[in-house]
Amino acid sequence: PPRSTLSTRRSSDLRRMFVSSLLAGLSGAAAALLAVAGVAKLRTPGPAAGMLVGSWPRLRPLARARSVARCVGAIELGVGLCAVVVGDRITAVLLAACYLTLTALAVRLATGDQPTRCGCFGAADGNVGSAHVLLDSCATVISVAAALAAPVSLAGVFETNWGIGLTACAQAALLA
């Protein structure tokens, strides 16, 4: 093939690799954040249970809300870990669904009459506000983009190139 065709193909391959590693890093960060929130809910479900009871009084007594918070934590941990390790289209869709749900909840809580603590990370949480809505919205968009593109797991980026893999992991660590 002519030289210009090879150059164009190589440039296109590099661009595709860059976008793929960027999406892997960003969705890896979103997945890691979700997994950490899941672990926090499993270890200390009280703050999330309090938020749930405040939002949905039907979840009383608090013991029932704690069970729901632990279930949510287990789902978050499972989806987050699968998205980092497997990184296929299904896990990207599940990650997007989790973050879409969290975005809707954050909007509901942020626009409520009184400030509500989020319960995301146990006792270290603050009130739900525009930062929660923005973060969850960005994670939703990233997850949808990963699902629409040819998704690659954070672990799978290393199969292509170690340097790109390390860069994607550094992106994920910095963003998470």
C-alpha cells in the first residue's frame, strides 16, 4: 500500500487506542468510586440507611433500611469490580444504570426542602448538592460513552500496551 495510506491507518489506530485508553481510565475511575462506595455501605450502612428512611419513610424500621443499604452496597461493589476487571459492554451498561439511578436520586435530594446527607461513603459524607449531581451526571455520560464505544476494561488496556495501561490506571487513580 502507498505510504500515505499506511500513515493514515497508523494515525487512526493511535487515535482509537488513545480514545479507548482514555475511556478505560475514566470509566475505571467511575467504577472504582462506585466500588469504594459499595464497600462503605457494606461496612457502615447506617448513613445510607438514614438517607433512605428520610427519603422513603416506608423503609422504616431502620433495620430494614440498613438491609437495603447493604444490598445497594453489594450491587455497587459487584458492578464496580466487574467494570474494572471485565470492562465489556454489559458491565458498561450496568455502570451507566447505577450512575443514572444515583443521578436521579441526587437531583431528588438536592432539590428537596431540607438538606439531606448522602450516605455514599459512611460517616465522612456531606449534604447532597450540585457537586453530587455533577459527579453522578459525568459518571453516567462516561459510562454511556464506554458502552457505545468498543469498551475495554482497565485491566484490558495492558494487553494493548503497558505504557498506555499505566497511563489509564494513573488517570483512574487520580480521578477516583
